[in-house]
Amino acid sequence: MDGLLTVSDVLALLSIFSDEFEPDVIPVTNLSGVDLSGANLYGHNLSYANLSNVNLAQANLEGADLAFANLEGANLFQANLSNANLEGANLPGAYLPGATLTNATLTNANLEGADLAFANLTGANLIGVIWTGVYFEGCMGCDCVDADGDFYCD
């Protein structure tokens, strides 16, 4: 490879020139630390993506596929995650106050140490969720045990 554009390079391109073009969504797998506050990601496929420490405050993620995504430390303040798929997602330390997670799938998600103050999880699938250390004051639909009454899941 010499870095020069030659006839053979052009011929290789021309051989596919008449092929039908079908645009695909190019998967973005690492958005760590990106500011997506207020973004409309309705229905997007972000499964297995690295979204650690991403700012998604007030973002619309309704119906998005976030299965097995890494959202560790992400800011999801007042984000709309209703009907989103968060199956197996990693959310330790995520900031979710006021977030809407109605009817979301959170099966086997790790919420350890997440802040769910005043979040709405009504109707969410919470089977197998890890609740250890979750702060849940005012949370609707949070399904954890708080034996000492300090608003942290035990």
C-alpha cells in the first residue's frame, strides 16, 4: 500500500458502482463522557454501547434499546426511558432523579448505588434487578428493601 490512488483502485470501486445502496445505522459503541443532554434518541439501538459518564439529562430515550449497555455514572436526570429496553444494563452510580422508566425492561440490570430519587418505574419489568445501595426517596415503583428507613436499598 503506497497511499496513491491508482487505476486499479478506481476499477475496484467501479465494480460495485451499480449495486443498490442500503444505508445502515453505523453503530456507535463508545460514547463515554459525551454530552447528549436533551437529545432525542427515541427508539435508537444502543445495546452494548459504552455510555459511562454520559450526560443524558432530559434526553428522550423512549423505546430505545439499551440492553447490556454500560451506563455507569451516567447522568439521566429527568430522562425519558419509558418503554426502553435496559435488560442487563450496567447502571451503578447512575444519576436518575426524576427519570421516567414506566414500562421499561430492567431485567437483570445492575442499579447498584444509582440515584433513583423521584424516578417513575411504574410498570417496569424489574426481575433480577440489583438494588444494593440505590437511593430511592420518592421513587414510584422501586422494588427494593429498606429495613432501616434511610431511603437506600439494603
